[in-house]
Amino acid sequence: MATQILCWLSLLVLLTAQASGKNINIDKSPIVQSTVEWSGFNVQLMLHINRCQLEVTCSDKPDFQLLENLQNLPSFKFEELAYQNCPLPVGNQSLVDLLSALLDPTQLSSIRRLFFVDNAKLSNHVTLGPHLFADLPALQVLSMKNSSRMPLDNPELFKYLRSVTWLDLREGDGGSRNSKMLLHTLTQLTTLELTENELTTLPTELITDLPSLGSLTLYHNMLERIEQFADLPNLTSLDLTYNELDTLQEDVFDKLPNLTQLFLNSNKLTSLPSGLLKRNTKLTVFRADNQRGSGLVLGDELFAGLTMLEDVSVSNCKLTTLSAGLFTVASKLTKLNLSDNKLQSLPENLLRHSSNLKELYLQNNELMNKLPDTLLQSATQLRILNLGHNNLTTLSQYLLKSQHSLEELHLEYNQFYMIDRDAFMSQAQSLKMLNLSHNQVALHENGTDVFYLDGKTYYISRTPFYILARLTVLDLSYNAIVKIFKDFKGFMGSLRSLDLSHNLITNVSYANFPFLSPNIEQVNLQSNQITQYDLRNNPIYPTCMPCNIRLADNLLKMDDFVYKSGRCARDNDP
């Protein structure tokens, strides 16, 4: 019981160099802190409560044998050991043997996680052999970050680690001094980290015969070309982010039949052939963002037939065209990110099998004029659509006809001026946020209010927004609107925020502001051309005033108008 309690307390044992001859002094403070002094010695032990991790940290190269007869050191239980800035054992000595002067060897032998951190600098001329890991039968996680800059040239180095499932060899020397058979004894290995190893070629022999391997990370290396991966039947996650890859052979992933996640971000890829993923039928996540090459070309049927695919992101890759068959039969696709490319148009049947699509990101492209009316016809579950930062001018009544669940729509930074009156008809009970800022929306021609329908102009005052009963945020800033339309206050019963800043509005009065929505908080009219305003309370309207009407930076110098706490006229005191 006492051992378990110690695992919950913060225990610090500090062994420092003191000129005390042969004397040992142990001081115990009221907060379970002990100080042990011995001449010529400097090691710190610290127990972390949450994860029962013991840190052993050296500030200089100590002689652990000096502590063999040390008395009265507290005993405590831990499952994880971090051994940092300390020398590795020499000769045939194991880590357990080395630390037994300070710690209970039985406790050491039972640890499950071991982290070597920056041990190379105090371990000159130390040859790593299997004896290092003797007496660690329960070890499951081993990290040799930076220590792997030492030669790992003994093929039997890990022969005692029959239970290890996770191995971290980050920040190594590129494998030039590693035995090709180094990992073959790790038959239970499921996760292998080879991040920042300066690898220029794939260490094929190193990652062969690993039947249990499920995750392989080759993040931030210098790989320029990859031959076909060895047979890794249980590999589910492969990370090749931040390398120098410019091409991939069509068969490179053929022997990875259970791959579910593939990360190719931040390379120099210029093409991904149609058959690249033909054997990876269980793939659910594909990421290839931020390619640094001249421009990426996707094979016509790259994702075709991947019936488990859910998440695809190919943003910032200089894509210019997409094939109509790119996502054929990829019916489980729920999130698609094609933002920050150079797409000028999209095939009308691109998403014909995407009945489960919920998020579509197409912002920061060069899409022009009008999207195909049938582009989203099958995407009936779409929740988020981002078309911002393009060159679109027209939104027809057909594009969003099937989107009865759309909640968030981004249309900012386009050239929209013609929005069909019924463009948002299907979103009457779903849309919550609509951003149309930085466009050319006016809904007013030749001094008369207008609406558009099928490309024709009708001189009647009706906006496309009147039907949006659930809309809470409407941003129409930076457009060409000349008035506050009646639809804003007469139909939109859930509106909280209306942004009409940076438009051409010249006149406002109290009649413009009582809203149907009881939750209206702010109307932003900053930076218009307002020269007249009258916001005196008129109690005849059984509707609600915004809490804040922002009026700064108009032709007539005005302060923001703040309505009193009772926002709805029917609730105001007489």
C-alpha cells in the first residue's frame, strides 16, 4: 500500500556533488523531498505522478558504483523510466545492473516503457549489445531518440525484447550504421518511428519480416525515391510527410493490403498514377497537401473503387484539372479538401457517388463564373461548403437544391452579383452561417430592388435570404448594397448577427431595425455612406432591436448605438 501511495506523490531525490568526504547526508522535507549528498556525484531522480514515470537525469558522467552501499533511499513503484543525459552501461553490464545501486532491480525489471534521451554524448566508445536490455522481459515501449546516432550494428541488439510493440529511433544517423537485421527479432512490433533520420533511400531490408507492424513513420527524412514496400500484411498507417519524393511507382504500395491511412504531405510530387492505390482497398484517409513541385496531376481514377475512403485532402498542390472518374464508387467519402489549388472548373459528375459527403473545401482556387448545376446533386448530407476566394459570379437555384442539411456556407471573396431568389430554398431549416463578404451583391439596379431567377432579372423587392429561418450569422460586408432590406427583419427569425459594413447604404431609421428575431445582437453598418439616421424608439413595432448597431466611419459622424437591455419592444417598460 505504501508503494502505491508513493506513486501518487511528487517525489524528488537529488544527488549532488558535495565536498563531504565519505559522509552521506539524507534530508527529508515535509513535502516528500529527499536530498542525498555524496562527493563527486550528480544525478537527479524525479517521479511524475500522473503516469508513474521515473526520470533519471545526469548533469555529468557519474560513477553509479559509488552508490552501491547507499542507505535509506525511498522505495517506490513506477512503470515508465526516462534515462536522459546519462551514460549507457559498458561491457556486459545491463541497464538494470547499472541502476540497481539506486533502484530496486525487481522494480526495474518490471518496467513497461523505457525512454533513452540524449545519451550519446556521455557514452563515447560504448558498443551497444543485447546485454543492454537484459532483464527487461515486460518492456513494451522503447525510445532511443538521438541515442540512435550511436551505431546500431548488432543484429542481436533487441533479442531479449520479445514483448516490445513500439520502437522509436527518431533523430538517428540515416541507418548507415544500422544492421539490416536489427528489427527481425521484434516479432511483436506494431509501431516503428524513423522520423528525422536523414534517410535518402527506403531501408527495405530493415523493415522486412515484421509481420505485426501496423504503423510506420518516415516523417521528415530526405527520401527522393521509394521502391516497392516489402510485404507488410498488417500495416495500417504509413507517414511519408516532409520528404523529397517527386514520383511514386504504381506498384509501390501493392504489398500493403490493410493500409487505412496514407500521409504524403509536403513532398515534391508531380503525379500520382491511377493505379497507385488499386491494392489498398481498405484505405480510409489520404493526405497529400502542400506539394512543393511544379504542380500535381492526379490519375484519372486514383480513388476509384476505394469504397472505404472517408477523408481526402490534396490542398496547396497547384492542381489545375480533375477527372470526372476520380472518385468513382468512393461512396463513403465524408470529407474532401481541394483548397488552395489552381482549379478553374470542376466536372459536373465529379461527386456523383459521394452520397455521404459532409464537408467540401474548395476555397482559394480559380473557379470561374458558375459551378455545374449537378455538381452537388448526390451530396445530400453536405454540412459545410467552402467556395470562398474564387472568381464565381452566379449562384443558381439548382446548385444547392439537394443540400437540405447544409449548415455552413462560405462564398466570400468572389465576384458574386447574381444570386437566384431560390438559391437557398433547400436550406430554409438548416443553414446557420452564410458568408458573402467581398463580392458584388447589390440586389438593386437602376434605382429599383431586383431579384434574379434562371438568369433573368425581376424588378421586385425580394432577397434570396428571406427563407432562411435558422440563419444566425449573415455577412454581406464589402458589397454594393444600398439599403437595409425588409427581409432581414421580417423573415429571418433566428438571426443574431448581420454585417452590412463597407456597402453603399446612405439612410437608416428606426423603421429599418425592429427584427423578428428575439436574439438579434448586432447590426454592423460601419464604413457605409450614411448621411441621415433616426433611431428614436417607436413602440408600435412588436419586434426586437439589436443590442448594438455599429455606425462608425460613415459620412455622418456617429457613435455606435446601444439599445437598452430590453431588446424586444413588446417587453420594454413603458
